[in-house]
Amino acid sequence: MGMLLVPFFDTLALVVDLYFKIVVVEIVLFWLLHFQIINITNQYAQKFMDILKMLTEPVYKKIRAKVPPFADFDASPFILLLGLFFVARLIAVLREMVL
């Protein structure tokens, strides 16, 4: 029975890892745009940022409902990264327990 769950845990770990990378790319792109390393009028960067926001904003809204921004600093991306890290570790532990 346990061996049947391994592909499930592997797929779940892949999804969590992919979403972690999406959040990291969004953070880096935001800072590049903020410090004007990439021009805000760059249509490709803006379109890419819109896609990333579409993927992450629903989760950020839920985090912001619990932890509002303080001193104009939005910690929701970092809280999300921390949560994703813990979920990834939990998946890894559960996968090892199944084996």
C-alpha cells in the first residue's frame, strides 16, 4: 500500500517546488522593477509579472488577511515561502515514512 503513495508524494513535492520557484521569481522580478534595473515599460517584463501575480495574488490575499503589511512592508511572499518550505519538508518526511 505504501509504495502506491510514493508517486502521489513525488507529484505533490513537484507542485510545491514549482510554486516555490514561481514565488521566488516574482520576488526577484518585483525588486528588479522596483529598482529600475528592468524598465517598467518593458512589455515582456510587465506581461510576465502579470502572469506571476495571477498565480500568487490569491494566496497573498489570504495571508494578508491574517498578517497585514507593517511599515509599508508586505511580508506575505516571505511567509508563503516559509510555509512552502515546511510543506515540502513534510512531504519528504511522509514519503520516507511510506517507504
